[in-house]
Amino acid sequence: MASPRRTLSQTQEWIGTSHRISELSQKIHFYDQWASDYDQDVGILDYQAPRLAVDCLASAFPSPPQEALLLDVACGTGLVAVELQRHGFCNIHGVEASKNMLELAKRRGLYQQLSLCILGPQPLPAPSDHYDAVTVVGALSDGQIPYTAVPELLRVTKSGGLVCLTTRANPSNLPYKEALEAELDRLEQAGGWKRVLVHIVHQWERATSEQEAAGSAGSNQGFIPGIIYLYQKQEATPAKGTGV
């Protein structure tokens, strides 16, 4: 049962606490505690990531959404699945590290398969080249999914499939963002995928402190920026001499 609705300042303080947790087990514990209030709180914070990320994914999707198999990594309570369904995607798998968040995602009834998975320490519970698209919305930051786990997202995506990622671009998340982008570029240079788009959103969510708002380039009216990355997995290049 959700707690009484928080004020904006109470919500900012609570979510700001989450942003400051950099140790994985502590972050998972925080999300277990937060699960029942999560949807309410991110609504108060005007969190735009699920809608904006899925809009980008859907606009670039090459085939009818009803035929696609998608993986929602760090699916939380299922907000991304709500947006995917709005665009006609109906075959969705999800993985999540928080047991309480996963239980709420199950109650939505939008996922055909849900699994508990701590990506980073654990691989994704899926075979290689399995999904038409993979999403990671709101979970790429310190204490959540490490940027070193990005190749695992690429592994489970089919050749020609899409990978949609988001991260915050507020001052406290900039070191992680820079390391993530270096990893994205490394995989592109290695021929694993090609960039489809990078979309900067200036009003991503309300800042959790005046310092974050003031230090966020391009932000306005108390918001921080975020970024959506969309990549397409490249076809594997046959080895020389295979005769294919």
C-alpha cells in the first residue's frame, strides 16, 4: 500500500537520497523500500524518461510492433511496458533487481515473462541474438547497472535489432555518463552496433536540489537534462575463408 502522497520537496529529498547511493546492494534495498511509492513519486517529479525513450524506439522500429519480442531491463514497476503497449508492442520480457519492484511489475499484467536479475554481477537470463529490441530506462548510473554491462545488452539483441538506453546528464551523474559514452563509442568502433540517434532532453525530471538545477547545462525551470541513446546491432561479419 502506498504511503500518503509526498510534497514536491519531500519527493526531491527522497529521490536525491537514491541518487547519492553508489553501492549496489544498498541501492537495491532502497528500491525495495521505495516500490509501493515509486509511481506516485516519479509522477510528482515529472519524470519523462519512459515515454520519451519509447517514443524514440517506436519511431525507428523497422517492423510491425506486434511481431517484436522486447526485453525491458531494470523494468521497475513496469512504466516502460505501459508506454510500449501504447505503441502496440505486446510481447515483452522484463528483468529487475528489486524483488518488490518486480512484484509490482507482475501485477500490471503487461509482461509475458519476468525474471529477477542483477545485471552486472549476473548475465541476462536470455540466449544470444534473442530480442528485437532491448531497453534500459532510468537505470544507468552509479549503484545501478554498471556501464561495463552494456555488451551484455548487445549480446541478447538480434542482428539488426535496436538497443535504447537513457541516463541523466545532471552534474552528479556526469562521470558515469562520460564513462558510459566511452563504452558506447568503443562498441561502435568495434563494429558491434551503429548509432541511430542521441537525443538530449532538457526537461528530463525535476532536480532534487538547487545545486543540481543550477549546474545542469541547458536545464530550465528547476529541471535536469537527460539523454536517450538508440543503437542498431550490426550484422556479424563472416570470418575470411568460411565460404559463406
